[in-house]
Amino acid sequence: MFEHRTAPLLPRHHFLLRVLGYVAVASVLVGVALGIGVLGYHHLGGLPWIDALVNASMILGGMGPVDPIASHAGKLFASFYALFSGLLFIGVASLVLAPFVHRVMHRLHLDDE
């Protein structure tokens, strides 16, 4: 009565190339976000470059700030950057996991009507 057709899975090497593409995009996003953080902590927070890098990395990694910020502009930037970093983490994690979830859906036939 119903003919069940499924698309074949990508060969493993094509799948790995797809995963690497997603990881590359995620890496670029994290790099851009880290650059924004370093610039903001340096210019608005008044931190030296290396301290700005440490603070941006720690916030982006979810660990929290290292150095206290004295200026109001720096504190506002740190607040917005922390919120931005949390949302970026969710987005990047979703981007990296997407090919794996898609493959599981194919295996379980969840992407069919």
C-alpha cells in the first residue's frame, strides 16, 4: 500500500567533510566573538591586550571574568558580552551537533512525512 523510500546515508567520508565544514564555521564564529571581546575589554574596559584576551576567553568559555572592570562603559560591555557569549554557545553547539542529529533522524526515519 505505502511504498517507503528513504534517502541513502552519505558515505562516511562525505559526512566527515560535512562535519568539518560545520566545525569550521563554528570556529570562525567563535574567533570573531573572541575578537569582539578582546577589543571591547581593551578599549572599553581599559585592560591591557593580554588581560583583555584572558577575560574574553573566560567569558566566552563560560568561566566568568578574571579582572575587575572600573569604567561604566566597560561594565556595560562586559554585561552584554556575557549575554552574547551565552547565546553564541547555544548557537555554536547547535551548529556542531546538527549533522549528527540529522544523521540520527535519517537512521530513525524521522525526517519523512
